[in-house]
Amino acid sequence: MLELNERGLNLLQNKIYELSRIHIVDSKMAMIKNRIAKLTKDMDYSNIEELLKAIDKDKKLAQEFINVFTTNKTDFFRESFHFEDLLDRVLPSLFAKNRPIKIFCCASSTGQEPYSIACTALYAKKIYNSGAKIEITATDIDTEVLQIAKSGKYTLNPNLEKWPEWVYDEINEFFDIQDENPQVRHLSVKQKLKEMITFRQLNLFNKTYPFLSQDFDVIFCRNVLIYFKKNDQMEILSRLFGLLKINGTLYLGHSEGLYDLDVETEKLGRKIFIKKA
Ligand SMILES: C[S@@+](CC[C@H](N)C(=O)[O-])C[C@H]1O[C@@H](n2cnc3c(N)ncnc32)[C@H](O)[C@@H]1O
């Protein structure tokens, strides 16, 4: 077991920040201890310096280190009013433009968020009778969650899920379902939804993104900014605004905001922002 004193914890805290900009506050040192114990349980590093050197040399270990420090909590149709807004306001007006629609989900975790977007897009096409091509790009820094997302297989307790009514009406369009018992449901995402989404790894703090400026009609950036310092949040937000088309929509998580960013936006409430000129 690795011995961890205050200095060691600080070194780890700095390394996490360097690799992901995830800012672990001093009061969460116990979390660093638990997670580093998980990472190193089958390894025999005798001190933190040795581990940190290995992380600098070995890309795979560096990725495992990042993976162990991300927090991946997510749900289908989390903050469901954003999906209602996408269905009722955003997609009908985009359908009228008769061109492909591009949506970016930039911290997609295990995939429930981009699949909820895909369900909404598919349902919108049906009710508005649109043949529009809708492409969803879903990214995350964590390679493990991306694997789960790509598999599209989930086990959940249906009694604890609260989805929009229309999802229950259409559920067999979106998922193959196997109920093990009333509390345990296995969902397998249908191929047609998977085909709408491209999953790829992206650290939001990479120097460049593989996208063009004003590439996207809609960006979901929910419940990830909270892990970053204010300046880092603002850096990401201004880059995301650069990727968003004029009149495009940005959705943030419930405890996130735009600070005093110098971007003209219309605020619809509930963390829904429209980019103006
Ligand atoms: C709490 S989850 C939010 C998932 C989803 N957006 C939602 O609202 O349900 C936060 C996600 O952000 C990802 N993340 C953290 N730092 C990141 C970074 N620097 N670049 C990209 N993704 C990051 C984590 O791996 C994690 O999956």
C-alpha cells in the first residue's frame, strides 16, 4: 500500500489538475486517498514520486489515473426540461431550415445523455414528419465510460426513473427491454440510435478540438464545469461558444452558469442559452 502524507496528496491533486483540470478541493483529500488506493491496488509503487514518474512516462497509466478521478454520475433524461426544449422549440425550427443538424454533447459519461438526445431527435422527426439528418457527437475524457456508452447496455430500476411521458409511449422504438424483476430492467439501445452518435475521447482542455468554428446547432455541457476552477470554466465556455452557430442553443447543468463572459446570449431560464451575434 502506498503511504500518503499531505505532501503526497498535494502532488496527486496537482497531477490531476495538470492532466484534466479537475480541481479537487482540499476538503476532499479523503477521496484522493480512496481513489488512488483503487488505482494502485495491484501495483507496487513504494512512493508517490515513483507513481508520478510512471504516469509521466506511460500514457496508458496516465489514462487510468484520469479515469479513476472522474465523477461519472448521469441518468437518462436528467434535467428533463432540456429535452422538452429540444423537442418543442429547437428541433422544429431547425427542421424548417432543411439542412443537417449537428449536436455536441461534451461530457457524455456512460452515454445516457447522448442517447436521451437521440431518442428526442428520433421522436421529433416522427411527430414533425422530418427527414432531417441529425448527427450527435459525444465526447468525454474518460475512456472507460466511453466504452460503456458505445456498448449501449444498461441495467436500471424502472421505478426510480422519471422520464417524459412520450418516452414511455415510444420505449420499444428506442430500446430492447428485458425485465429480470420489477426492480431490475436491462436496456439495450437500438442500433438506429447508436448510428446517430459518434463517441470519441476529448479532453475539453486540449489545445485544439477536431471541430470547425460554428459547427454545432446545439451543445450540451452539463454537470462538468462544476469540477473546474472559474477561469477554466470560462475558457471552456468561450471555446464552446466558438463552436456554436449563431442562434444555436447551449444547455448547462443546474448549478452552472456563464459568469461574465463576453458573449451575447439570450437567456431562456433553466440554464438554456441562445447565442446571439
Ligand atoms: C458528472 S458527469 C456528467 C455527465 C452528463 N453530462 C450529465 O449531465 O449527466 C461529468 C463527466 O465529465 C467528464 N470530464 C471531466 N473532466 C473532463 C475534461 N477535462 N474533459 C472532458 N470531460 C471531462 C467526466 O469524465 C464525467 O464523465
